[in-house]
Amino acid sequence: MNLQERSDLVLTFAQVLHVNGQSTDDTVAAAERLSNNLGLRATIMPRWGELLLQATDGTARLVLLGTASPTGVDMERVASAMRAIDEVGAGQLAPPVVLETITAIAHAPPAPTWLFTLAAAAGAAALSVIFGVRHLAAVTLIVASAAAGAVLRRTLAQYCTNPLLQPLCAALLAGIIGALAVRYQLSSSLRLVAVCPCMILVPGPHVLNGMMDLSVARIHLGASRVAYAGLVILAISSGLLLGLGLLGVSLPVGEPGRAVPLWLDVIAAGVAVVAFSIFFAMPWRMWGWPVAVGMLAHALRWWTLAVGGGAATGAFVACLVVGLTLAPVVHRRHMPFAAIGFASVVSMMPGVFLFRMASGLLQLANNAHTTLDLLGATIADGMTAVTIILAMSFGIIVPKIAIDRLTDSATRLKA
């Protein structure tokens, strides 16, 4: 293979990793490892929408630019690509066959619609339990709404590639069903029938990947990831509030949640982690770690709240344990951290607070007689959401960065 062919191969692998949700550090490291195995010195410079590759082989130098928008999350493709890179390094995969392999990986089908729908229903039901649902009728409506939304998303994906349309329409459907539940007195003031099917749409991996990029000064890419996640959340909030508003129902601001027993919270957390693992197309052989660690994290969060800690403190403690536990596992077992790490904690994303903040802002805009209670509750929901996101990011990112640096230093010393 000449310089052009080897460079194209490295760039193709980096594109597959980048667009399917792999963390940027791991994508860059994997591309460099593959280039070394192919006899190149290559550097990947990622940005939103593009990857720049600089490759050298002796005195020859080549620069390539490829398109890559990291809007997807498919950990089956990520894991397969990482495994293929390891096989190239071990001499188990010949370079002429590698291009066919990565092409097949890039076009691997997503989870079947029936499994995706089942995961959406189970995940929404699990989140409703975590937030204190009390009535079986409400759980049934949540399951039906989430399942219908999943089918709607898969149907829209066949006709439109706009990444904002699917969550907007699914949230609109959830809002309408939630409003009907309020009309027929099947939903409490928490509006869980409307909110829980929307919470599974929150783009947690994009938020965490963006915060990881910002933490190492990849400003353009990190800000772009966070902005994209914000647009998705805005689409979800708009659909939810529009669906509720069509039937004259609003989402209360500042509504306190309900406490649930520890055993119930932990079991529901395990179900939620399995559901998100399916959403992320994670290989089933990797489910054990995120489920076990996710249940432990929720138990620690529950305990922190029980002893008087705030929501942000509980999220920080839980994510810190996840980061400290899973970062070493990732290195020993060659798993993508974006798969098992994010699946363990993404159910803690403060979607409900973001939706309530959006509802509060809408009420403030439409209310000529703004009350201090409404203003204060809106600000409180927004600040709670921001502090939880920051606490989660800090808790899961710092251990990973520290352990990555220690592992890299130990590897260089052995070399």
C-alpha cells in the first residue's frame, strides 16, 4: 500500500470512530496507533464536521481532509473498529483486507426496531420509577408513549436525516399523550407521563463528550458538541411544551420530586442502563460493567441525597466512582470508555430540570404579571441542571484523564 492508500485507511478508521460517539482522545490515539502499525507517522486534528490528517513516511508528506459530523452514537461500530485496529497491530488482519473490514463496520445496521422500541419503553418506565411514579396506569401510558415515539423516530429516519426532527416529533407525541393523561386525571403535577418519554431522548453522550473536549482545550470541537446537544434539548423541550400546550396543559416549574426506596431505585437504574446500552448499540458482552457500576452509582447517589446532599453532590459522587472504577477497566479490557462510562451515568442527566426551566421561561414570556415564585423556580431549575451537568462532567472526566496520563506514562517507561 502506498502513502495515499495507507493515509486514506487511517482517515477512514478515524471517521468511523468520530461519527459514532467515541471520545476524541481515544479516536486520536487509535488513529495514531493504526498509522504506526502501517509504517506512518500520522496526526489527526478533529473539528466539528471534519477531520484533518497529516501523514509522513520518510520524506513524503500528505495532508487529507475528511468530513465527519459526530452526531451519532453506535458503540458496536466503535468496538468493532477498535478491535480491527488491534488485529492489524497483532498481524491478524492484513492491510489489503482492512479497507473492506472498516467499510463493513461503517455500514453495520443499527439495533432492530423491535429491540429499540422495547428499550425505549423499558428505559422510560425505569426513569419514571426513579422519579417516583405511583400508579400503574401512569406507567402503562409512559411505556406506550415511549414505544410509539421510538417507532416514530425510526420511521422518520427512513425519510429524513435531520438529527433534530426525530426528537422534536417524539417529544411532541409524548406531550400530547401527557396532556391527555392530565385531562383524564391519570397524571400528577410531576407530569411524568409527558416527561419520562422525553428524558430518554436527552443527548447525554454528546454533552459528556463535549465537556471532555473542553477540559483539554479543544474549544472548537467541545463547544460544537455542547451546542449540538443544546439544540437537541431545545427541540425536545419545544416538542414537549407544544404537545402539552395544544390541550391547554402546562409543565409546573419547581415541582419537588418524590423519594423512592433504595432497592427500587437501584433496580430501576439497572434497567435504565440496559436500555441506554441498547440505544448506544453497545455489544451485549460489554453490558455487565455499566449495569453493575451504574447500579452502584445510583445507590451512592441515593445515599448522598438521604444524608442531606444536593442533587449536584449526589451526581458528582456517583460519577466520580464510575470514573475511578471504569477508567482502569477500559485499559485492561480494551473497551471504549464512551460505551461503558456514559451508559452508566447518562440516566442522571438533568433532563427534567431543563424541561421545567424551558416551561418557566415560556410562562414568563406569556405572563404579563410575572411572580417572584415563578421567576425563582425557573432560575432554580436552570441552575440545578447546570450544576448537575458540571458535577457529572467533573466527576467522570477527571479520573479518566488522570488514569489515561498515568497509563501512558507507564507504557512509555516500559518501552
